[in-house]
Amino acid sequence: MNSSAVNISLKSIAVVALLTLAACSSSGLPVGLTARMDQSGATLDRAEALSLINQFRRSRGVPTLSEDPALSGTAAQIAQQYAASGNRPPAPANVLQVRYSAGYANFAETFSGWRGQAADAAAIADPTATRMGIAAAYNASSEYGVHWVLLLGGPAPTLAAAPTPAPAQ
């Protein structure tokens, strides 16, 4: 086995160990990953969620993501719709990947569920994604309580430069 394969293997082992802890126990994990979202006024720690997602992506050999406030705002709107209706809203046109989940009280559990499903894990490791937005919405009267939405987008669109006016004659 060459040194880069060993390095990737060691990174994979470290991520699997962290994710196993997330699935089994909340002790030892950052509070932001284990904070319960199944109560009114709960706040998702997006920085901790991004960190865990990026650890996973690094273990898969793909570039890391940055958090995009606009995508997080869209994710929040979609999560609210999802929590209110119980049905997954359609994916927005401007994203590469959308992951939904419901019923998990904290992000560590949610992410453990996603990484345990091949389609979800592959979507989260999409090498063309560069930005993410994430949100959770709680609805006490919903069958599942907490509804999660993760949006992955490509490079941020750039604004076209204004045309240069022609010189006066």
C-alpha cells in the first residue's frame, strides 16, 4: 500500500471513529453536534455541522465546502415547509444536491443516518459541490418533530460586469 493510500485509510478510520461515537453516544462530541433541535427556539450550530461534513468529505478525497448564508436561508425555508407538511418539498433549481431527514433530535444523529445510506453519502461527497446550506425545523405536532435539510451548491454565481460605455465622440 502506498503512503497516500495509507494516509486516506487513516483519515477514513478517524472519521469512522468519530461518526461511530456520534451514533453511540453524545459524550466527547462538540456540543454543537449534540444540541437538541426538538424544542422551540433551538439553534443549529452550522459551523460544527460544516466541520463534520468537511471531515467526511476529506476522508473521501473531495474538496471541502464553505457555508453559504443564502443556501442556509433557502434550507431554512424548505425545512419549515417540510416540518409543516410532513412532505419533502421539491429541490430548488440552483442546487446540486438536497438531503432530507426527519426524526433525529441532533445533527450528530442526522449525519450518522446520512453517511450510513450510500445515496446520501455519495451526495454529500459530490466533488462538484463547493458550498452548503443547512437547517432544521421543529414542529411539535409533526410525527417526526425535527426536519432537516442540507443543500449543496456549486461555485457561487458571479455577477456580470457592467458593460463599459463607449467613448464619447
